[in-house]
Amino acid sequence: MTIREAQERVSLGELRSWKAFYRISPWDGLRGDHLVAMLASLIANVNRGKGSRAFSAEDFLPKWGTPAPQDPQAMENLFRAFVGMHNKAVEGS
């Protein structure tokens, strides 16, 4: 199904219902992050040294939130690198 077909088939009411459902149970990577964090803590705990602190799933969760301030020159360098990679990909096709 194309995006246009989906737009034609989904009513505004249905879209609002999906939006409400997403607020209750998001289907993005957050749930996957928790599952992987639980698995990582299990593996770490099985292999940790005797007497060392046990790991929790929270130890392996990404720290989302406000990013640390970034140097403007570093941001420009990253942008230039990204544009350079994109240009090489376009030239190669």
C-alpha cells in the first residue's frame, strides 16, 4: 500500500484512535530498548566477578533527554562530513 492509498483509506477518526493507542503503548524502539537492556544485564550478571555489583536493565538503557551542549565548530564539521558522504553516494549512482 502506498502512502497516498493509506491517506485515502484511513479516516480522521481512525487516525485519532491510532494516535491515542500510541500514547498508551508506543511501538517505536523504546520497548525494544528495554528488552535488549534486560538481556544485556542478564549476560553481564552471568559473567560478572564474584562479589561485584549486580547490573540492572537500567544500566544498559540509553540515556534519552536533553543532549549535552555541542561545540558549533564540531556541529559544522559533522554536517560537512554528512554532506560529503551524501555527495559521494549521489555521484556513484
